[in-house]
Amino acid sequence: MAAERWLFWHRRDLRLADNLGLAAAAAATPALTGVFVLDPTILGAPDMAPARVWFLLESLAELQQRWRQAGSRLLVLQGDPAVLLPQLAEALAAPVVAWNRDVEPYGRARDRQVAAQLQAAGRKVLVDWDQLLVAPEALKTGAGDPYRVYGPFWRNWRGQVAGSEATGALALRPAPSGLLDLEQPLPGHLPVLETLPTAEALGQRFEGAELCPCRPGEAAAQVQLKAFCDGGALLDYEPGRNVPGQAGTSALSAALKFGTLSPRQAWHAAQQAKALARGEEQRHSIQVWEQELAWREFYQQALFHFPELAEGPYRPQWRHFPWDNHQGHYEAWCEGLTGMPIIDAAMRQLNQSGWMHNRCRMIVASYLVKDLICDWRWGESAFMQRLVDGDLAANNGGWQWSASSGMDPKPLRIFNPATQASKFDPEADYIRHWLPELRHVSSRDLISGEIAPLERRGYPAPIVCHKQQQARFKALYAALSRA
């Protein structure tokens, strides 16, 4: 008797190895077909970055090959998932459709709609958590509430991860093999794409692929993970992660966002490195990276429990902050023309490569909000329009952290861009790389931003004075706090 054909719906899990939902489906039936839907609601959103479209399409092309190697195929459709998935399930007489859960408001609403239509037609839905090491429902405070502060979240999260390791729940699942392909032709009314579209066909042209450190596809993610763990960067992660002019980070943020790498694979690699670490400093560096993985999950779980974060500040008083929102200042910030070299270098890196070093993300965010006094949501949107690893939860969490409007016990922090540059780019290597027109300027002047007019050669003078703007922002903040 022929096995029942199931469908597995890929979204942000673009890999075969260690894919929890896929592994569960493959264990139930060898007659398994993959599907990905190019959703115009996502791809056509105003904040969709060309870099993310490039990463997605390249990863999908490899994923299709991997499905063929496993014995089946990945179907790519274009349109509304709520319409297409029930139609595909009916056409293939698939009794079950499986997928991995999402934390974002749109994704959760979409999934509820798809599930309701499938179940109304008598089909079953199989869902699992794959993008998190600990499910959101499993992490609560002693009072039974979701966490709003990272410190206690980290301690509980780390304990649960350790417990899962002890029970074998974090064991890596192999990629399925020996799957059975479709025997019948696909119905002609289904918009199954014979070939993947190009980014240009989707209205998203990205020219920075060669400069982007994030590489698409499951195979590249594994190569990058191994290089990070075996090449010394992980063992020197603290303080190497803070130096933007060095390759001190994993550059795996896009791989984790799109799921070409699972968080369990990242965690396992860290534990293997820890077993070989020599000395407390190396073990501490590995723990700092573990804490970064926990920060990722903290923001994911915050968005899951508080979906209103996607629309505005967590702290309600920030809804009434009197932003300047100077359009010219904002555009200068976006284009890397503020006259503050560390800010402009970081924004040029983002504009040209689709990626920005995390230390620089904090510096430019503080500058936009607390020097230029522009609404943090402007910066959040600008990042999402450019970042290859643009993720709603992480991006929103990072911007609210920088703006002091989010879940954080420290209410106000202001970064001095010159101080940050002197600490983390002391020889101005990063600045010179991304601002080639200033390579002739001394490191001291590049760090401070105090460049003589004759040496500017077309580079703009600073559009604001940090000291003055810092004082003004503090006064506005104090007034807001009193109100």
C-alpha cells in the first residue's frame, strides 16, 4: 500500500539537517514533499531589503537541490499561502501539512488562517518549535509571567537548555533521505514555479553580495560555523566581537534568521569548542557567545508574548516623546553623510554590504535617537530596508534597547561616538575602509570627527554637536520622566 503523501511547509527553516518539524514528518512517512510560498505580503513590504531577497533566493536554490538529493522535491509557489497551501494539499490528497512555528504577529495570524482552512477540509496540521532552543511557553517568571528583563531570563533559559542537553532533547536530527517523489503530474492551475525568479524580477536588486559576510545556503552556514569555532574567533569572542575592523563575529545572523542554520547546531558547536577550550578566558568567550544566542531568544520570546512591540515602544511614556524628526538629518544619517566618521563608516557598510557590525549598530542607533533626536522607529525601518539579517524581533529589540524605550532595567544610555571609536577602532582601520575619501586623515581626527576643512575634500562637517545634543536629549528625557 502506497504511503500517504504529506507536505512540509518551509518558512524560516531553509535546511534539511536538524529541522525538527521536517524530521517529525519524515519519520511518519517517506512520501514527503516540501513547499515554499513566495508571499507577496512579505516580499512586497515597504521594509523588505534587497539583501534579504538575495539571501532567500540563493538559499532556496540550494534547498531545492537538497530535496532532490533526498529523493523528493521542493515545490515553490508564488501567492497567498492561505489560498495556495489548501489547494496544494487537496491536489496531492495530502492528509497532513507540517511546519515549524513562528513568533512574528503576521506569521502567527497567517498560520492560524492556513491551519483553520486545512482542518476545515479534514486535514491535520503538525507544528513544532524549531527556531528556538526553549519554547516561549516554557519560560516564565516565578509569578508565571513572561520575562521582561534579560538577566533572570538568561539564568532560567540556560538552566532549561542544560536540562534539555541532559535528557537528549537537544540532539541534532539528521537530514531525511530515501524520500519518495511525486508520481502524478501537478495540476496545471497551481502556480508552481518551474524556475526560481531573480531578485530583479521581484523588484529587489542587490549589488552588495560580494561584500556581504553572510553567505546564503545550508552548506555555507556550516562552513561559516566551523570556521568561527575552529579558527579562533569564538575563543577570542570577548573582546574580539567589539572590534568592527576585525572578523571577530560569526556572521551567522542571516543564517539563523532564515534557518539555514539551526540554533541547536550553533549551540552544539559552542559546546564542542568549550570542551577543547584552554583556560578561563576562552571558556568565558564561549559563554559570551552563548549569551548572544540567549539575547536572540529573549527578543524572539518578547515579541511572541508582547506582539504590540512591533507597533511601538514597550514603555508607554515614550509614545509622547517630542522627537525633532529632522528629515535632512535623518537622510544624512541614512546616506553616511553626518560628518561623524564612525557613524558614516557604519552606514556605508550597511548600504554597500547589507550588513553592519553589531557594535556599530548600537553606536549609530544611539546617534540617531540621542544626537539627532529622531524617532527610533525611523531607524528601525531603515535597518529593515537594508539588512540581510533583518529580523523583526531582533531589530525591534535592539532599537528599543538603544532608545531606552524597551525591556531593560537601565532607563537611559547614550553612546559618545568618538569615545566608542577610540575604544573599538583605535587605529581607525574600520573608518578608513568604508570612508576611502578620508584615508589621508590622521587616526586621531578620524576618531574625534574634528577634521580640518582643507582635509575634508568634500566630506561634510558634523551636522550636530554631540555635547549639545546630549544635554538637550537629557533635558527632554527628564521632562518626559517627570510627566
